[in-house]
Amino acid sequence: MREFKSTSASQITTFRDCKRLWFYQSIMGIPTPQRASAALGEAVHTHLEKYLNDGTVPDESQAGKIAQAGLHLNPKPGAVYTEVSMSGRGKDRKELSPEDESVPIPGGMPRLFVAGLPVNGFIDVLDISADRPVVLDHKCLPASAVVHTSEGPRRVGDLTSDWVCAAWTGTEVVATKALAPVDGGVQQVYSVGLHNGMAGRFGYSHPILVRERGWAAADALRVGDEVAVPLNLPDTPELPVPDALLKVTAMLLCDGALKSDSLTYTKTGEARLEYIRLLGELGVPCSERGLGRKGRAPYVQVSASAGSPLRRMLEDLGVDFVSSPLRRVPSRLMSMSKRQVGIFLGGIWAGDGAAYLINAGGKQKPVITFANRSKAFCEDVRDLLIRAGLAATFTETSISYKGERRPYYAATVVGKRSKVAFLERAISGGIAVGDRCSGRKTRAGNVPPTLDEVLAVAR
């Protein structure tokens, strides 16, 4: 496993597109096979580099024709540096550093940093002929990229050689014909599901690490293949957020009415008492309403006027005051530590979460699930479960409400090991839920089993 000391533009792109692939490449050091599209782009870069270095005109190959189409937008040969190292190190490539006196740039090439990490890599073209250096980057754009044309924005995949697009000459934006649109065909997208509940959607050529076969494209996967998945995701630093606020936030997102002037928590029983206790820990005053009113369940109300304590705390976390179907976990909280994820999941399961037993084929089967009207929220909960090292899946269904069908979504813990781990952590306090998780069985008037009873069956 490699020590993570620097990053690069390609690493950032890979991390954004597929965090698992980035981990295999950059941390585990497992090389991946080059895709056909990447090989074509590299060949185009090679042609352009040779042209800029010594004037070699690209040949008539596919890559050469693409390079030929852009020669008029490039500087004159020999007037620029190509493949410039951003780190001051490189093999058989030009380097710029403060010690390199042959390069007329004061101070040499400045280092770039992202999140405190130095950025390595190579600049395609550095033009120092003008008053100030100009960095150029050769790009082969995918079909989904949008460019400006004489008739407005257009996808690259919709262009032909007759289209006129905006291009940068180094000093101004000019209109030029589409350089060389290449028809790569329609990419098939595969939905891959695993026995542990994880699932994903991949382009046909996306590399997936398969036991005994190495890297395989998504379209080459076979039923029964064992693919590499993270057993334990690395932990992240703790966010400077009180535990009480994490749990209150989760409880409100599940069972709260987030209005402009008030925050109302509608859950009853032990969850309501826990919510009141947490508010007291945060120093937030609240009032209990509906007590003693026939036919109306009691609820807890907190002021949410501008500048009120709890509203300010929630807004600092990035909570959106929207209706239930539009809610989701604030993006800031998706980087919680594993311990904090446990606290947050405890607030989730105190609301719309459930841990109960069903009869399946004459045997009892444990079910650990969270259901909600918000698709994005349930997907976030699934991702948090996976962050906690628990296999989880996302499903979509519908329920009948006042005579009409409404979409409903669920994040469910799957697999014996993950169910046992969830329950053991819940019992020990690692996932801070109560002794009993309310769920659909309580609506039938039955007392749900204790977590110990569910765990005994799960084992």
C-alpha cells in the first residue's frame, strides 16, 4: 500500500469518477489496463508533441488526422516547452525548477497544492514567447461534453465537421470548424449487483478487479465472478460537531417539520424523550405541544426564526429547510468519522429505521432497514452504512396513501455479517439506537423484539 504524499489532475478526475478505481490505482498501486479511448488520446498527444518540438507533421492515421485538424491552433514549432514537469522531477521530459537558469521564468515553476498536497503531473505545452507564460492543454472531449457553437451550446457527440465552434488561439476566442469529431458509437452501461448488497453502474469498458482473472471490463463480467470490494474503508478525521447535534439533525431529517419559523419533531415514545434530552444538552429551549389533547399525538417544537440557536446550528451544517421528499444528508456530514456515522445512524433508526423479525419459509429472519419518501436521503443512508463497513442496498417501491400510490424508498442492511455487526454496535452504543427499534410490526399492535432478540436470530 502506498503512502499518499501527492496528487495530480488525473488522480482528481479518477477520484471524482470512481473512488474505488482511484484507491486501487493510487493507494494499492494496482495498474489498470489502458482503455481504447485513452490510447487514442495519448497517440494524438504524441503527434502534437512531436510537431511542437521539431515540426514533424502528423501522419494519416486516425490519431494523426485528429492532430492535423488542430495544428493551426497551436504555437509555432520550437517556440514552446512540451511535457513540462510540475514537480521538478521526470524521466526524459523537460523540467522547470528555480535552479534551471536556462528557462526565463522568475522563480521557476511554482508548485500547486490541493488540500495541502502537492500536485504532480505534466503540462502539455508551456508557451513563454509572450509577456507572460501561457499554459495549453490538449483535450479529446467525450460525447457528453458541451461546447459553444454558432447556434448555441452543443454536445460534442452531436457535432459534424460542418459545425463552427469557439476556440482559444492563445490571445482571443475565435470561431473555427469542429476539429475532428470521431464516432465512438453508443456506450452500453451495465448495472452490476453483488451478493453483499453493493451495486453500481459502469460503462462497458470500466475496469473491475476480478479474483483470478485480474482486471476485466464491465461487459466481460460473468455471474459468479468474485470482484474486489473494500472490506474496511479508511476512517476520516472527526468533524468539529457535537454528538448531540449530529443525532438531533438525523432525527429532524427523518421525523421533523422544518418550517421557516419553527422546527417540530413528531416522533413519540422514547425517541421524543431522547430528542428533548439532546436539546437540553445543546442548550436549546423547546416546548411540548399537544399533550392531553384527545386524538392528537404530542410533539416537540423549537423556534426556527432567523438567528435562533438550533436554526443557526443546522444551517452551519448545510441542512436545507425543505419538505420530506426533497431532503438529503448534508454533504458536509458525508465525511464524518465512523464513530460519528454511528451516532448519526442512531438518530436515523430512532425515526424511520427498523430492526425486526419476519417469518420466511418457516424460519425467522432479521430485517434491518430504513424507509423514507426521499430517494436521495435513502441513497445517502445506504452510503453511510457502507462507510461504516456494513453491506447495504437501496430499493424503490410504492405505498398506498389516501387512495393513491406514492413512491417509497429503503436502505437495507444485507448479509449475515453486516446484520450481526449492526446489531452488536447498536447494543454496545456504537450505533446509538434504543433497546427497541420501532418499525412496521408496532403498527400491527405487536411489541417489537429487543435488539438482543434480533441479534440472537441473526447469528
